[in-house]
Amino acid sequence: MCASSVFIPIVPAGGSGTRLWPLSRRSEPKFLLDLTGTGSSLLQQTLRRLEPIADHPPIIVTGAVHRDAVTTQAQAVAAGADRHARILAEPSPKNSMPAIAWAAAVAERIDENAVIGSFAADHLIHDVDGFTATIRAAHRAAELGHLVTIGIEPTYPATGFGYIQEADGTPEQLGAAGARAVARFVEKPDAETAQSFLAAGGFTWNAGMFVARASLILHWLDRLLPQVADAARQLARLGQEHVGPEEIDRIWQGMTSIAIDHALAEPLAAEGAVAMVPARFDWDDVGDFHALSRQLRSARPAAQQGHDDATPAGSAVQQGSGGAGSDVVALGDAPVIADASRASIYSRTGRPVAVVGLEDITVVDTEDVLLVLADDHAQSLSGLVANLQEHGQGHLR
Amino acid sequence: MCASSVFIPIVPAGGSGTRLWPLSRRSEPKFLLDLTGTGSSLLQQTLRRLEPIADHPPIIVTGAVHRDAVTTQAQAVAAGADRHARILAEPSPKNSMPAIAWAAAVAERIDENAVIGSFAADHLIHDVDGFTATIRAAHRAAELGHLVTIGIEPTYPATGFGYIQEADGTPEQLGAAGARAVARFVEKPDAETAQSFLAAGGFTWNAGMFVARASLILHWLDRLLPQVADAARQLARLGQEHVGPEEIDRIWQGMTSIAIDHALAEPLAAEGAVAMVPARFDWDDVGDFHALSRQLRSARPAAQQGHDDATPAGSAVQQGSGGAGSDVVALGDAPVIADASRASIYSRTGRPVAVVGLEDITVVDTEDVLLVLADDHAQSLSGLVANLQEHGQGHLR
């Protein structure tokens, strides 16, 4: 069973990723960074991953200040000049719904039957074949008139993700497409609740990916948030290149700042209009340094694991005198002399880094600030970044 | 009872202090550094401390490569042009005995009855009055014909220092001078032995300070190491300024590389010719980063202890968002944002440093290398420095 409608990927490229500060900054957010030493940014890896399923070049929605950087990065990985991404530049951040609505309206003008899929620009997925198969299934389910989300099989009782609860039964047609009916979305739970979800089964992590007909998005917005639907259609009609930024600003200001989860996903789930396709691929939102280090460690050639060795990024990790070091990863070209366990070194300066007697530690060496972080405090970093201003260091954000 | 002979301080300024790497380097050893944020190097603090007891400008013995830096620093703290230190430049390192022998021979030519006192250039002593009183007592004991050492009352069973064991009885005259007879010197003991010393009593730490008539040193050297005594007298007779370096080199090469402890102190103790004056002052050899951090913490104004605050060095330490930080000290002018306990930050770059979720940690930020060290591994740093060459980083030593 093949999908018959065109598929247009949407890539919201937003968020500053404060939990990866000072690698990520407001001026250089996470999606623009090559965090895994592959030579490509997370945005570029996302665009490459979407290439096999895209019937039309992707639509990227990003902040106006990142427009040039996003354009440059996107063009560098486009399969050809006719595959250049369309960039929609938001005058100001308004959460995910306005961005997706705008992109949906643009997609609907490209093809009124278009199915869009929205994929964050800063997540990591390595299994492109599994991803392609999963999204093709979501595409088919979307053609049946559903808002389709992707469910990640939980591997631990995470409290940092929202959950999707499956409905008791799934209509036959939906099931044939590889999808399941969704009962409801659950916001990030506490640890006890998360544990109960895993014990009960039928819960998956919500990775924030949505696949649906563009017209379905706009149809429901007409009913639930008509102002957002109208503004999205106006913006799409204007075409960004034919009007001044003032006109876009004016229309944009009329948008409500709201997440697609609250604006559409939750109300539609209550209406029985949401489906879920289980992910058949690895997924990591690289939410903090702990997650990033885990990624870098798992990416190392198996033969080298547990040794002092070169990393995916090619940085030289050398054993200190103590001989106890292991599982030390480095990103950047700085020589690392480590007598440490599970240390992660991110260098932008190239200066040699010596780490002695430490475990589960992250060192981030940049031109204008140095961070030394205990990995079990990785989540608290955003609080520190939020307070940089009051410490007189707001320029470092 | 006053001493009647002139007192001439000797300051051996050697050793690279690898346990304070990368603050200290071969090119910039510990004694040249302002490690405590006072604006003076350890050498300069040593010279100032000796001023009240010196009847003659001090004699500094240092490596030829450090001659210019030592001269500049010494002149900057001299009480006047007529108090400029005499600098003896060793062509190569030969441990402490040749250096002290040379200085003793120079002192003997200044005054044949001179008493010299040898004090390392890189130890910290804050109580100058107590130091002065102690050395005056040692001066009197030295006039009685003893090699006099200074004993530090042990505060814990240290394994990093040698010990001095008192003799059972002390001759009356020596006791009247404030000194005690010494039975023997003990090299750095293991933990169990150190513990037994503290339990037994009568043991003090050997701080490596020696006070004696210059003629006594040379007399014993004539008997025990005549070659060293001859070379020392030749060097003193030549006067460094009147001959070429080749002549000094030639004579120096004839010296035996040996520590004064083995060359003189131990044999003289066996002869009953060694006395000890108990130190009436604080003392720290600032042997590693743990010791340095302890010094910086104790130097903070009491009202500020346990808070995030300015340090002696005036660096701004600011609380991170976590609110758990305490006892964070910083040396240098880098802003420090700390959500950490007992963290020590040494910065030469001025870059802001953020430390999150860590305890008992030292961060050293220099222009060409970065060190992150667990304080309980402070002693293992010298091993790492010794191996820098094989890591291709020998230039960082």
C-alpha cells in the first residue's frame, strides 16, 4: 500500500538548547552545531535524513536572526539547486503552532492534498532506513485523515518527555497502515507516574513529530484557533519574498503563541482523530551534555571502547600517568590527557586539556567561557544560563 | 641573650613544583609565582620575611636560566640599593648541598664568623614575628657550634615530610638558647610509622631550614665531602662577576649532586652536632593544589567564609542558580560562576569559568593548557607532568 499524496517535510529550527551551553548560544543554537563530529550540523543531518521521503524540498521555519545561517547550511546539503529548502523566517518566537501553521499553509498552496511531516531540526536519528519506513507508514495513516504522531518505545521511566497513550482498539484501516489509535497525550510525568506507564504498557514517548494533511491542520485550526489559521494563510499568500518585513511582522503579531501539542494534538486526541506509528529507529533529542556524551560514546568504534583512543571527532585522547582512565570522549581538535573515567571534553580552542582523577564529568572549552560540569547536574545547566544576565555575563548566553 | 655574629640568609631558589602545574612550569617555577594573590611571589615573600633578621643582604642560589627573573624580583623588594641580594647562578641543578656550600663559602668571605640560615624560596609563612623569634633562637644555638634545624609541630601523620627525632636530653646551654638536641633524621615514613611518631611524641616535621656558622658547614664538608668544600671555596674566591661562565661551569661540574640532609644533617646528627628549634610560626610548603586551596580558603576574611564572595585575589565568585555553592576560591581576574563546593579556580586568561555540581575540584585555566583536577588526586599531578613528553606535550612542562 503506497501513499498517493505528495509529502513535504517541515523543519522547525528553533530553541537555543541552553542545556548544551556554552557550545550552543542564542546566536548559535544547537541545530546549527556539529555536535557529533560528523562534519554536519544537526539541521543538516535532519535535512539529509528527510531527503528519501520528501516529494518536495523541505520548508524550514526559523528565527529571522538565523535565516542566513540556516540558508547557507541547507543549501550545502541540498541534493540540487531545485531541492533548495524554502526558509520561513519568524519575526519573533511564538512556540510551535504558528510556525507549523504557516508551513502548512505554504504546503497547501504547493499541493492542496499535501501531507506534511514536522521534524525538529536538533534531534539525532542514525537509522535512516527505519526512519523512512516509519514516516512512510505515518504518511499513509495521515491520508486516512488523522493527525499522526511517532511514538518512541520507552527504555526507562523518563520524566523529561511527554507520553502518548494508545487507545484500546485501533480501526482496521489504520492498523493496516501500521498505525495505532491514540487515547490521549500525557505531559511530562513525575517519576512514579512514569514508572507506572512502563509497567502498564501502551505508553510511548512523544518525540514531537507530527504527520498530517496540511489541509487537516488548517481545517482544525479554523475551528480551534481561527486567528492562527487566517494569519497562516495570509502569510503563505503573501510569499515572503514579495512583501516587506513590516507586513509579515504585522500578520505574525496576530498569531497566538502556543505549542501544537496544546493547540491541536490534545484536542484532536479527545476527538479520536490522532494516530501513532511506533518508531522503528533510534532517537535522541540530545537534551543535555549527559545525552550528548552517551551519543559520542556509543558512536566510538567498538574495538576502541574502554581504551584511551581517538574519538569520532578525531581528537587525540591520551592516557595520563594514573592508568585508570577509560571511556573518555573528545569533540574538537584539542589533545586530551586524561586520567579519568567517563569524561567528555568539548573544545573550541584547540588547547590541550588535562583531566585528572575525575569521573562523569564534562569540560567545555570555548574562546570566551569555560564550563566544568558534573554529568549528574546536566539538567541544571539551563538554570545557570538563565541567570547569566544577573551575574553580569548576559553576553555569554 | 643576644647573638653576636652576623646573620646572612641563604635562599636556595630551585625546583619546578610540578604538583602546581600548569601554574608552575620549568620556565616559571613555583618560587617566581604570586600564588596567593598578594601581589608578591613566594620568593619575594621569603625575602621580605628574612629582612628583620638579616645583618647582610641575602644570598640567593638559583638556576642560571632563572637568574634574570630572580634578580628583578629580588631588587623589587630590597629595602634599598645597599640591600640587593647577591645572586649565585648554578650552571646546572646539583641538589641542595653544592648550592648551600657555595653560599656558605661566599658568606665566610664576608664575615668569617657569619651564621647562615638556609630557607627555601617557595614556602609560605605568615607569622613573621614568630618566624623572627624562632630564627633568632636558632642563630644563638648555631653560635654554640651546632647545625640547627627548625622542627614543625606535626598536625597530622604526614607521609610527605621527613621527621626530626629529639634526643633524650638537651645540654643546658643549648636548652637556654631555646633549642633541643636531635637524635636523628627520619626520611618520609609510611602512614603507620607516621602515626606511631605522633603517638610517641618527640618528632617534628623537617621543614628543610638549616642554620649554622658558615665555617661549620665548610669544616664538616672538608671532612665528609672535601671536593665539594674545595669547589665551593674556589667559586667564592673567583667571584661570579670577575670570571667567565666557563670557569664557573668547570668548577661546578666537580661538585657532587647531593642533598644537605644526606651530606651533612644525618652524619652530624649521628655525631650529636645537630640541634632543633621548634617553630613558633605557621608553615606550609604549598606542596600541591590541595595545599594551595587550603591556604587561599584560610586567607579569606572570616565574615565571607562559606559565602560566594570576593577572594584575596579579588576575583568575582558568583553563585550559580543551584544555590548550593560554598567555599569557592579564585585566583586571577576571571569571573567565576559556581554552583559547587570547595572549588578552586586559577585563571591566567581572564575567561569566565562556570563550575556546576562539583566538589573538591581545582580548575587551572592558562593560555596554553587547561587542567581539571580532583583535589584528592593533587599528588598524582607530578606523574602526569613527568609524562607530558611522551604525550607529545613536552613543551607544556
